[in-house]
Amino acid sequence: MRFDLSGFNVRLHGLDVACAEVVDEAWGLFAGVGGVPVLDVQVRFEGAELRPGTIDDAPLDRTIAGDAIRFRSREGRIAIEGSGTGTAVVATGHAATRAYALINLIIPALAWRLPRYGALIVHSGAVLVGNRGFLLLGQAGAGKSTFVTHAIAGGARAVSEDLNLLVYENDRCWLAGSPLRTRIHRGPGPGRWPLAALLVPRHGSPAALDPVPRLLASARLQGNLPFIGDCWMQVPGGPRLTRRLDDLPAQRLTFAPDSSFVPLLERWPQAP
């Protein structure tokens, strides 16, 4: 199976038909052969059987060895070499359970590999207002789903309410479509849109946009890098990418659970 994540290629080998069908259902919008080869993973299934409905977001054990990395969870393990090739071993069980266990291993591997190509995965909610992207930073409970849901009601388009892909290329930062994790709203599929601003959430009314100090925005961004935020300076390409992202425009968005903030984003004047 081959997937093009808006310019980044992922290859998965060794999936049986039933498991491949589930992965294709989740990532099918991104099926393709283009893009920079980021991951090439041989998959096998062995060990204890996973029961349906037991896939979760439990913390992963992580081992770093230079450019290589290994992640392990109760669902399985993945080992990726500096070249991007690797193996994933997933527990046995129902096809859907195995497929999502595999995806749960592929995503942290991508988080490790992408920074060397000028990209990173961010825990955030993202929408498109017109042809520009806005990224609301935040862990669970920050209001990401509320932000995306009400932005849609105000005429915006959803990208994802949980994990998003940022790409720095040609001296600009882009919000890229990806299938990484969309719990409620299905995104637009492959594509890249200029990032207008990072948003730091504040709950309240009336809706408002206020400047955020650069150091605070940078800290919030690094604090919302899943799987690798605590070892960011060890990530190949991470320190270089940090310097580029420090100049991204950032605003504090005050918003209530309604769409009154969308006109503020529409009028946001600063070009990325």
C-alpha cells in the first residue's frame, strides 16, 4: 500500500486483505505514489490477540539510537532506521483492531521522520477560512473540537480537530491535508494551504484576537508536538525547523461555543 500525505510518501507491506481494506477506508483519500519517501514499513502480525474496542492512546515506550527510533505499546512495536525503512509488529485480532493498532504505530514514526523534511505533526484543531489555514494549539480539553465545529458553522472548512501536518517550504509555512487523526470531521484530502496564524485558545466572550509573545507561541507549539516534544532537540532536523517556525504569526483567540470568531479570522490581515 502506498499513500501520499500531501507530498510525503508512506509505503506499507505485508498487510492481509481484510486489514488493508480498513487502512484504505481510513487513509484512502491519500492513496498514491507521489511525494518524498518518508516511511517504508514491512508489517507482520503476531502475539496475543487484541480484543475489539481496546485500541487506546496509552503512552508509548520510546528508544532513540542516533537517527533510528523504536516505539512500543501493548498493541505492538515499530522500529525505523535512519533511512526510513523499518518493521512493525502488531498483535493479532480482528482486522479493524489490527489496522488501527498499526496506524497508532505509524503516526509516531512519522512524527520522528517528518522534521528532517521540514514538516511536523501538531496536536491542534485546524480549519480553512477561504484559502488560508488557522491552527488552534492545544491538548485534550483545549477546545479544538469546539473550535472546528463552530468554525464550520461559520463557513470554514475542517482539516482536522486533533492532529495536523505543518510543512515549511519555500520560506513559507503550509497547512497540509493528512489522514493522521480526524475523530469527528473528515478533512479535505491532499493539499497545502498557506498558514495564516497559530492560535492560542482562551475561552470567553466577546470573540477577540490579541497578539501573543513569540516565546509563548514557540513554547506552546513545542508543547503540542506529540510523541517527540520532550526530545525535540534530538529529532533529526528539529532544531533547524524550530528556528524557521519561531517567526510564525501567532494570536490568542478568545472564543465562546459559537461561530462569532469566524469573521475575525476572515479579516485577519497578516500574510504568512
